[in-house]
Amino acid sequence: MSISSASTVLDSILFRDAFGTPAMRAVFSDQALIGRYIEVEVALARAQARCGVIPAEAAQAIERESRLDRIDFDHMRHETDIVGYPILPLVHQLAAMCGEAGGYVHWGATTQDIMDTANVLQVRAALELIEADLVALRAILADLARRHRDTPMAGRTHLQQALPVTFGYKVAIWLAMMDRHQERLRELRPRVLCVQFAGAAGTLASLGEQGLQVQRALAEELQLAVPVTTWHVARDGLAEAVNLLALITGSLGKIALDIMIMASTEFAEVYEPFVKGRGASSTMPQKRNPISSELMLAAAKAVRQHAGLMVDAMIQDFERATGPWHAEWVALPESFILSAGALHQAKFALGGLIVDTDQMRRNLGISRGLIVAEAVMMGLAPAMGRQQAHDLVYDACRLVHAQGGTLADALATLPAVTAHFDRAALDRMTDPANYLGLAPQMVDQALSASAALFR
């Protein structure tokens, strides 16, 4: 097998399936992009024939003869290097293919009309892939949350044990994030999936009174929405799409960070699925690195940068920009490919996540009951008042730190406590599994809301 000439991880023979997926790469491949340009040019000819702008026979010839397999890609690349844009070189070839009808190719359009609309068609296909991944990931998370609804573990704030939670509660928070992202995706479609056809300065002057009619017909041909005004220099739609990807990958990055820390030797609570050799070290045979989580986190950082680039590219001059548009050519495809890769890694990692419930319980016990000091204080308060209960628990915690033992042991040495509670009551009061708050009910709530989404 020959070595690839690719120079980035997105196309690298070594890294491309770590950072992306074949399906998303296909959406944004050169062949697919040029195919979309042709699709738009053909749809424009059909729309203009419907409106009586060009002869029907010309539109039929353009549709029949304009084929991707007849494109001379080397010549198109050479001409694009000279022109700076690919549409004029493409139109030259399409016009030659179509013979006498070639004079009607690209009638009344401008380069950005074709490129923007082609990009929208790519985004539509890409969003379908992203949504399918979100649906699959939400199902995985819902199952994980349901199975671990009542699995107690240490809740941590500032990387310190805080109060007990359940692992299902943690996963339910992850699930709710993905639910909101799917809602956002569906809400943005009408704002993003709009045709672009407005001519040289966005006024449709080249088509006279028929301009808006042709624009509507083109939108119908491509099943896109019609914008209120041209969006040549109003780039909020595409910026919104990439910023949604930044939100999705940001949430995946949060999940990845949780998994990586919980998979560390000192925590040892969860592990990514076992695949022989995955996450292995070249020098330390014992290692099992959380590779999928690392890739998810890397994607989150990269897509965040591209989201900023897309917002920056919104600042465009007058009726046609002098450079920001080109920045989108970098950010748009890379963001979708990286996001698809991150979602793929998330489905793998979470779909086969190994959860060590015994270790979670052991970790709950390392504070020797101190993690439920609040629970004990509230349990003692009815018998003696909150302030005295607080002071007694504080003293008991100091005893545990100074002399060892458990919080229940320390409490059992205090007469003011034993006057009201026997040892069995103290053991129940200091068992972290008995102080989960409403975490299990919150899991139920999240599962119900997720199941009802888009029903």
C-alpha cells in the first residue's frame, strides 16, 4: 500500500479515523464539493427554465451533460490557482460539455451564490450525520443512567469528595446536555439551510423582475428555505452551525475529562472498553490509557478554535468580503469532521464503559464517614438542636483526623450523642449510601424528559 500524501490528521492514513469518520469526510471531500457545485448549477438551470428565463431545451442539456465524471480536476485545480475561486473554472468546463446550451450555464449567478449554496447542501447532509450520532449517544447514556440509577459514588467538588451521588445521576447530567444539543440542532435548521442566490452585489439585478421568482424556484429545486435578504455578508447562519458543534464537543470534552480522571489509578472507578492493545504504552505494559476520551477532549479544543474563527469571519466589509469568507473554508469542514470523530469516540467509550461499582463504594469509604458529616448533623439536630449538633459533629470529625477510626466510632464516644442514638443508628446515619438526596429521582426525571424529546 502506498503512503498517503495527506499532511493533516483529518486525511492522514494514520490518524483520519481517530479524528473523523469516513461518512463525514465523504460529505466534505473535494469530489463531493464539486458535485454539489454542479448540483446547484443544474438546479439553477431547471429553476430558470421553469420561470421562462432560459429555454427548457437548454436546461435539459445542462442537466444531461453536466457530469462530475467528465471534470478535468487537474485543469480545474490549475485554473482555480489562477482565479482564486473554483466556480469560473468549473463553469468553463460545464459550458464546454453542454455545447450550444453552455451559454446558459450560471445565468445571472455569482460565484458566491454557487459556493454558499453548495456549502449549505453539505451542512444539511452533515447535520443529518451529527443528529444520528446524537440520537445513538443519547440512547447509550439513557441506558447507562437507568442501570446505575442507584449506584452510590462520591460526588466531588473542587476535586474533593463533597457528598454522595449516584453514577446514574452523573450520567443523567451528560444525557440532558445531549438532549439540549439535539433540540438546538433542530431549531437552527430553518436559519441555516437557506438558498443563496442574489447575484453580484446581492440585488438580483441581472435577472430584473424575475430575480425573486428564480430564487424561490431554485430553493424549491434544492428543498432549501428562502432567506428574507441575501446573506453574502451576513454569516450568522453558518457561524451558528459551527458554534453548535463547539457546544456539542464541549460537552463531550466534559464527559471525557470525567472519564479520564475516574479511570486514573487512584480513582479506578470506570474504564473505557477493553480492546487488546488499545491505549497500550510502548514501554509500560501495565498501561491502559483512555484513548477515546483523549481524542474527544482534543476535538473539543480544536472545534472551539474554529467556532471563534467563524464568529471572527462574520465581520465582513460592505456587500462582498475581502477575506473572512475564505476562513470559513477552513473552519466549516474541519469542525464537522472533528465533531463526527468525537461523537464516534464517545459512542465507543460510553457504549462499552466498564463501571466498577465496588470501587466506587470503596472510594466512598475512604473518608471514613466524613463525606456524610452534613447528614449526621441534620440527623442529630432534631434531638439536640442544629448548633449543638454541628459542634458535636465538628468535634467528632477532629477525632477522626487525630486518632483514626470512623465518624461512627468517634460519635459513639460522645455521651451527648449516645444519649439519643445507639450504634446501629449511628452506622445507618454515617452510611453514604443512605444520603443520596434526590439523585435517583433526578435520574428518573432526566430519563422521562429525554424519552419525550421529539416524540
